[in-house]
Amino acid sequence: MFGKVKKWLGIEGAKMELILPEEIFESAGSITGKVRFRSMNEQKVVSVSLKLVEKYSRGRRKSKLVDEYTIGEIVLTDSFVIPANEFVEIDFSIPFNIVKSEMDEMEDKNIFAAGLVKAAKWASGVNSTYRVEAKAKVEGVALDPFVEADLKLV
């Protein structure tokens, strides 16, 4: 009985790991990587959803504002089985589209204004960070495995 509860909660079930490059160029337009699965028991994965999230923060201390935007998302619907105590790797590619502000566009287009724009962004505390989130739907499990990894866009 205790084994069934552990399986239902996913305690000894499927675990996920993201394998990503260290840096991605904004001009690439997509992120390629792998999702590695392992499990102590045989599990069937029904689908995997992946998304690229931008965390945009601005301001300092009490006036700091943070927003999150999904800038790329895919769902892999091909089901597969994870054998007990073995690894399964699934390749993926997430297309994305980064929306730039007027200041970012000015910084990219005008070499002379780039320094001023960087200084203004620094003074305002503007910063963007990126992460990839993955969630798998596993058959017969109440708590689906979830993983996220930070990513550097250059």
C-alpha cells in the first residue's frame, strides 16, 4: 500500500533535468536542448510542456516592479516510457521572439547613444533574466515533475 502512495505522489517516479547551452544569441530565434528523464520505476510520460520565460525587473528597493512574460512555448505530445533505472533524453527546440523597448532599439541602432541608454537603464535598475521551465504529464501520478533552469541570452 505504501508503494502505491509513493508512486501516486511521484516520490520514486520520473525526475527531469534540462540540458541547455550556456549562452543563446537573441538573433538565433530558438533554443535547442534536451530533457533528460530518469525513474526508479517504469513510468509513462504522456506529454512535456516547455516554455521560455523573461523576468523583467525595474526600479530599486520599495519601488521595484517585476513582470514575467512567456516569450516562447512548445508542447511535446509524443508519449514514451521511461524504463526503471535508465535515462531517456528528448530533444526540443523552443522558438522565441524577444520584444524590445524603444530604449533597447535605440541602443542597438545608434552606436553613440548606446552608452547613454546603458547608463539610463542602470540608473533605473532595469534588468531581464531568462529561464526555461519544463513540466511533464506522467500517467498515474498526482504531482507531475517540474524543472526550471536559468539561461543567458546575449
